[in-house]
Amino acid sequence: MPWSNQDGALLGTGLLFIGGAVLAFKKKATVPFKAAYFFSWVTAGPAIIMLVQPDKEELEKKLRAKGVLDDASLDEARRSRQAQMDALR
């Protein structure tokens, strides 16, 4: 779960919006609270999800160690995903 600059910036922005929402709530400022609350969900939420999920290489390494993933199944999954993407175009 490596941190990238994008993840850190998104989380920092989300935390600022959470702080703003708390301050607006305490001051009973409805419109600023609603705006800060909304933006805290769309910034802090995805940032937390991106930070806790494993990266692709780490996930493949764990699955290979458990014997769940082999080269043939990985190639099949990649071809299937590519076929789905081609069908969407």
C-alpha cells in the first residue's frame, strides 16, 4: 500500500473538508456545512479506499503464494478484461 502524492493530497484535502464541516456545523452554517460534508465524502472516502487496498503486484504475489493464481489463469483474466473493454468501445 504505497502512498503516492495523489493519495496524500486527496486525503489532506478530505481532512480539510471534514474540519470545515465540523466548524460549519458548530456555527450552524447550513450551506457551508452541506458543501463541506459533500466534498469530504468525495475526497476523503476514495483516498482512504486507495490507501488501504493493495497494489496490483502485491495482490498477485499473495495469490501466487497461496496457489490461487498461476500464469494461465492470469493470462485468461487479462484476455477476458481486454475483450470486455473492446466490447464497450
